[in-house]
Amino acid sequence: MVERAKVEEFLQPKAMLTPGIAGGVTMLIANALWVAFALPPRWTSLVLSFVLGLLVFVAKGGGVPLWQRAVYYLLNSLIIFSVSIGTNYVGVGVTHPPATQTNAPTAPAGARSFFSDWR
């Protein structure tokens, strides 16, 4: 007999661990591809999040209909993408604090920093 998932099980910290790790990994890979090959990080991150979201279809379904898996896929992928953007901007805030001095050293022209604005 299959037991329906309880809301309490969903709202636990360990339930958010997987999307959090996937978002961090997505940000790491997107930023590494940006630094190494100048691939646009926001689009790279979006594609990677949808690739990682495919794990919904690989996992055992337990009788979950395809349409419901597709909704999970879309939501999980967007959550992974959101976490990757948030993680990047935390890194930007830590490594590039707001300028309070005018004589701060600048990076050489054409250099890309690992954490950078994705716009």
C-alpha cells in the first residue's frame, strides 16, 4: 500500500538539500565555463539546471503519472536555477563588496573574475 507524502516530510531541511547542492554545482560549472571559455553564465546555468532536473525522470516513479513528473521537472529545474543565481550573487557580494574607496585596484582589461554579474 502506497502512503501519500505528508507536508511535514516535504518541509524539512533535508528535503531542500538536493536542490541546494544541485544549484551550487550548477553555479560552479557555469562560472568555470565562463572563466575558461567565455560561455554566457546565465544561459549555461539555465541549460545545466534543466539537465540536472532530468533526474526526476530517472528516479523511480512509484506510480507517479508522467504529467506530474513533468511538473516536478519544471519546478525542480527552476529551483536549481534560482539557487545557482542566488549563490553566484552571494559570491559577488563577498568578493566584490560595494566600493568605498576610489583607489581600489582593478582587474586587467579583458580578465574575467569567477564570481561576476550575470547580466
